[in-house]
Amino acid sequence: MQETPLTARVILEDGTEFEGLSYGHESSISGEIVFYTGPAGLPALLTDPALKGCVLVLAQPLAGATGASEEANDAFGFPAGYESLSAQVAGLVTADYADLTTHHTATRTLAKWLRKQQVPAISGIDTRALIQRLRLRGVMRAKILVTGTREVSFGSAGQYNLPSHASVKRPATYGSGPKRIVLVDCGARLSTIRRLVAEDTAVIRVPLAHDFTAEPWDALVVAGGPGDPTSCDKTAQILKTALEANKPVFAVGQGAVVLAIAAGASAFRMPNGHRGSAVPCVNLENGRCYVTAQNHGYGVRDDSLPPGWSPLFLNDNDRSIEGYTARKGLITGVLFHPEGNPGPRDAAFLYDDFLNLVRNGGTAR
């Protein structure tokens, strides 16, 4: 006999409440509430370190039809289709939930996977009204309260939503090629590593506060992540020293904000951030518009880029900087995720451009 689902509520910091049904882990949580627009592959999205500690609202009306697959490892030893080793979201909010799974790769329902990952979820919410509220008021703290579970406070929200909590604790190496690429992990997605490892490269993934500048390296990638990039003071100091080496540098996601700060630029918190699978960005060099996947809450002030650094991509919706370049292409940063997952791979060529730069010894275009 199927159990009657528990009722649950989403309570925003401004007092707004929405009531629905619990279908994930039976616990109450708090976190910064954000929304994601466009269709999303949930295993990749829910394991994205950029959402560490967040309550995620999906704009897509239905969740669960594709279920969840077994966490089989890929060629790198990572869970296939995941962006980290476990769920990163604090909670999930959806308009509707389908317990009947129809995807051919699914081995369990989304609800069972969420319970295993200890992530509470709530359905039956008017997510349109909720997202409109967030668009009007901006990002705020929220609680998911499941009936019969312990009460939580807004004060506990955001305590794990920091780059340091999404970074690895010790260095790890992937691949064995002669070209050594240091990956500064401010909350790096596993797809970034998958994209960088090749026959002639080795990726050395280091904690965000690890000083690698005295070690052998040929190129640098900065990737992340959740929370406030201005909190990465030690990382910025290390990167400032690394930039003096005049070697190829590439930054993706909010890692591009951290790198810009290291160069002397200023960051700002966006009212709602850019979180979606179909965000248009214009390349200022060729005029082409690329559809990108994004998941960041901070941006770079366009008037704060240091001399010699110039915008490379602009968001075609709000005209904010989505990428920059310096030293004739030796340094590039993009705030979106060129590898998609979930989302398009229109800009995946940026990884190829970077790897070619590494292979030819850093000769700038």
C-alpha cells in the first residue's frame, strides 16, 4: 500500500509561504534559494558544486520522469553523468513530480535517489509565483519544513555555501601526460576535468588555498563554484603570483570571477544570478551569439577590468560581462560552462583553444 506523502512548506525570508507535498528525504533544511531556467538534466544539475547548500527551484514544470541511473564510474573513476561525487543542493522545489520513471537508463526514481542523498524535496508548489517573487525581491534565504521533522532557522542558511566547502581537501592528479595543468578547485565540476585530460596532459587538481606556484606547471585553470568569490582572498593572492609566470590561463564558471579579482577587478552580487541551460552570449570578436549553460551568482564589473584586459563575451539579455581576455589570448575567462551538462556545448571549442595553446608552449594568438 502506498504511503500518504507528508505535507511540507517553503518559507521565504520575507514571510511568503508555499505549501506542497514532500517526496525527498524527510527532513527540514534552510539555504539560499535560487531558481534555474530551462530544461535540466537533474543528476548533473543537482550535483553541481555551484549549488552547494542552495534550495533550488526548477522553472521546468515536471521533475522525476527520467529518474536516476546507477552511479557507475566513467573512465576517470567519476560517477557517470554527475558533476561531483554526491548531491550538492540543500533542497529541491518543483511544480510537479512524476514517480513513474520512463527513461531507459533509469534504475531508480528521483525520490529514492534524493532520499539516499538526504535531500528534501517538495512538489505541488506554484513555482511560477515563487520565481516571480524571487525575481522581484532577489535571492534570499528560505526553509523547507517537512511535517513532523525538526524546525530549522534562517540563521543556518548559507553555512556550507562557500567555495572552501566545495573544494578538494588535498591535491589529486588525473592523467599522465607531459603537459601539467594545475586546476584550482573553487568548486570545480567533474566535466571540467573530463574535458582537460588528454593523452598529452595531466591535470593536477589542488585545493583553492594551495600554493602551487613553486611546483612545476605548464598551464592553469581556475574553476568553481558556490558562494561569495570575494571570500577567496588567499586564492586571489596565489593567482596574482601565478599570472606573473606568463603561462596559459583559463577560468570557467565563477572561477572566472576569482581570477578577475586576482587581476584587480571588482565583483558584484547579482540580484538573481545567471542559472539556466540556454543563456545567449555574444562573442565580441566575431559577433556570433552562443547558447550557454550558466550557474553563478556573482559577476565582474565591466569598468573594473585592469589595463590590457578586455571583455570577450557579453550576456545578450542584460549586457553583463560573461567573459574576458588578456595578453592576446594567453589569459581567458568565461563565467559560463563551455562543456554544458546540462545545457548546450556551443562553446566547447574554448577548451580546445586552451589545450592547443598549452600544446604549443603558450604562444598567444
